[in-house]
Amino acid sequence: MMGVEVQGGAGGTGGLRIGSYYVRSMKGVIEDAQVLGFLLKEQLPELYRHFTAHGIHELMYATPWFMSLFTSLPSWSSVLRVFDHFFLEGKLAIFRFALALMHVCEEDLLKLDGLEHILPFLQNLPI
């Protein structure tokens, strides 16, 4: 997807199992946000460093993305594409889509400074 690479087999990283996102501890979201952080560091290191320098932690933007399966995106066709890939690939699709969003928005994100500018952009992506 769009210049970023996430390896995985059929069923992704745990198939369709996202139930641990919706428990009190939010264990699944926390674990998957950490995975996204590692992937971001590997695939988009400049953006990762930029986020780190401005105190942006993966949980700040990944939580709403993952828990809603990106339904907050303004483009319904993009949301449906996430769903299609999610049902085909499992959770792997969530990581691929998150990295693709970051890749597409990387230039704009690198121009923003401060938590007060970066986080609202991530919460309201112009996609």
C-alpha cells in the first residue's frame, strides 16, 4: 500500500480479533499502538523522530483510528476500503492503512510543530 511495507500472512496479526480493543484495560489497542510505533520508526523514520521530538505518542492518534476502524475519515470510500482489507487480511490491514495514511500526509505533518498542531491534524486527516 502506497510505498510502505508490512509483511504478514493470511489473517494478518491475529486475524480479525480486535475484541481486546474494547476491554477496560484496552490491552489490544495499547499493544497494537506499540507495534505501529515500531513500524513507523522503521518505515518512516523522519516522521517518527518528528513525533518523538514533539511528544506525540502512538496511543494519541492510534486509539481512535483502531477502535473505530478509521470510520472517522471524511472519505467514506476510504473507510470501505479499510473494511474490505480488514476482512481479507485481518489486523494487518489496520497497520498497513495507518502507515499509508502517514506516508501520504508525511510532508504536511513534518511542517507542523507542536502537539497542539500535529494531533488535531492526525485526528482530522484530509483524506
